[in-house]
Amino acid sequence: MLDFRLLELKDRPVFESYTLCFGYHNIEASFANKFIWRKAMDTRMATDEFAMYTLFKYGGQNFMLPPFLKSCDVNFVIPLQKCEEYMIGEYGTFHIKGVTTEIKAQIEKDCPGKYVFVPDRPNYEYVYLADELISLQGKKFHAKRNHINKFLQDHTYEYRAYRNEDYDNCIALQQRWIKSKEDFSEGYEEMEVIKSALLNLDTLGMKCGLLFVDGELQGFSIGEKFENDMVIIHIEKANPDIPGAFVLINREFVRNEWSDVKYINREEDMGIEGLRKAKLSYNPVFMLEKYDCVRGG
């Protein structure tokens, strides 16, 4: 039986040693993402001679990610069998999330006919070209340029990198954002994620950029370089009462910190209609598709 324990900061080297196969670009393979959400999702890990296993609890449901194989020569047969035995023994059901197209194909090859894969659209990841987010050129970004032009008519702004003394201001901005929402619970959950990210930026290999509007902090963004050609934006916050602030922190963060990277991964929309509309409005160059995996027949 697999022996799970809570994910810790010291686990980063071990975690990343298991994510070398299959050219992972999805957020499930990002240690930083898994660590900053560890409390909200009760993130646990286990390892054996075949794979690394990750277990979560979120929204009242327990699920696992597909095993991260220890070697590219290992197949999924035994690791998935271990996932099944653990989940059925503990929860009476088998449910894996975060299966990418590449992993789906490999599982179907290793375990033909054993599993069924269901598209998980709320967790598709939005991937953009960095140079397009910086330039915002062309007809498809006309509305974004208009937002910025209107902003510049009404405000002045400054972008700069995060400093340790900015921590309290970032937390205060998130607090104001929470108070503007009808449902506080999600905002406070995310507050813990933001705190964990800001307190461990360097250790997790992340950067944070700040947007000051008329001299006051009104936006920040946190991301990490993932593989050689992609950046994942883990957190983006701006004052919703200042039109154009979100567009500007988006552009300035990529322009100042990530102009040498080809792709920007802005993560999923979680099935939230407004968030989906906003992410589609930036014209993703592709969607990183993901599937749920359950037993067939």
C-alpha cells in the first residue's frame, strides 16, 4: 500500500526528478503550483521504485494525478494498479485527474481497454505566445489596446519587481479584492496560496511583478519559468474597479520578466464563465487538454 505524507518544501528535488519524461508542460507537473496549493488541496505524495504518486482532496472529493514515472522505460501498468488499490481501499472509488493528451496515449498503449478518459474542459490550460501578450498587435487585440489607452488617459503607472517589504501591500490588495466579492470563502483560500507563494518566491524559483497606479499598489502577478520555453502564471491580481489594470499587469509582467520565453501558460478557467471569457479574449495559441481517468466497463 502506498504511504502518503504531506508535501513539504524539501521535497522539490525529489518531485522534479520524477517529471523528466513526457515533456510535461501542465501545471500538475509544477512543484511550485503543488506546494502553494498544498494546504487548500491537502496535497500528499508517495514514491516507490516505479513512480511518484500525488493525492489531493478538494471540494469534498479525493483524487490522484497520473503517476509520474521514475524512468521513461517504466510503463503505467503497475503504478496505475497501485493507484486503484489505494483509492478503492480508502475511498471506494478510483478517480484520476490531470491526464494530458500524451499521458492518455501512453496509458492506452500500456493498458489497452482498461480505462475510460473523459475530457475535463474546466481544467484545460490556456497557452499564449509571449510576444503577442507583449505587443498586443493586430485586430484580435484591438479591445486590449483600447483598455490600455483609456487607462493611460486617466492614470499614471509604474511597474517594478517585488521586494520583501511589499508583502503587506500585496496581502492588503487581496483583502480588498475579497471584500468586493459576495462569497468570501474562495478568496480566503486563495489568500493562503498567495502568502505561501510570496514567502517562498526564491526557493520555488518564482518571480513577482507589481503594478502601481497613481502611486498605489493596484496589481501583482506571480509566475515561474517551466521547462525552457514556457512560463506559468500562478497568480494574477488587480483592482477590478480600475478598468485596464488587469490588462496592464498582464502585459507588463511578461514584457519585463519573461520576454525571452516563447509561451505563457495562464492556467485553467475552472469552469467559471467570466474567467473563461477573459482568457479566451487573449486569443490562446493552443489549449492544453486534460482528461479524467476512470475504470472502463
